[in-house]
Amino acid sequence: METEDSIKLRSDRVQKALEDAFGVRAKTVSRAVRKAGRRLPRGLRADAARIVAAEGCGGNPKLLRTIDGAALDTAADRLEVWLDTVDRADARRGYWTGIGAMIGFNILLIGGLVVIWMWWTGRV
């Protein structure tokens, strides 16, 4: 049977892993999961929702009996393993590379359109 302390311990570990992986700072694991949003894969969002739901049972002993501890352990372990593989520096580098590529493409496109316009109007 699960206890409130064991659920809190799991949710704290997941919250710490979310903070390390994405820089998400929140007071509760539910807010941290909400802030991480679509950066988590769909299956892991379901695991995170399971942990949030278990934490929501609070100190109610009757609701704590309904929680499957093995499934909760599996969900927390899968989340932590995946979050350990996230590289914040690589994500940041990819973000700025994408912005640079977009700006470069737009400059080439506008330059090409200017050349076509100049050719069409007989200025070249």
C-alpha cells in the first residue's frame, strides 16, 4: 500500500528531473508538468498525469488504497530515465540554428525576388 510520503518522494524526484531537463521551476509537480507541456512525449505525459493524480489523492487513506504502487514506480522511472537524456544545451543550440536558417532562407528568397523583379522590369 502506498503512503503519502512515498508518493511525495516520487513526485519530488520527477519535479527535480523536470527542473534539470527543461529548467521548469514550479512549486508543485502538476505545475511543472503543465509548464513542460508538449516537450514531453505523449506516453510520458500520461505517466506524468498518473503521478499528478496520485499526488492529488493527498492524505485520504481510502483514496491511497486505490493507487497502484508498481504502476506509479514504473511511470516515475520511465520519466526520470527519459528526462536524464534531455540535453538543454543541444536544444538551445538547435533553437538558434533554426532561427538562423530561417533568417538566411528569407534573405535568399527576398534577394532572388529582387533579381527576378529587376530582370522582369528590364533593369538588369
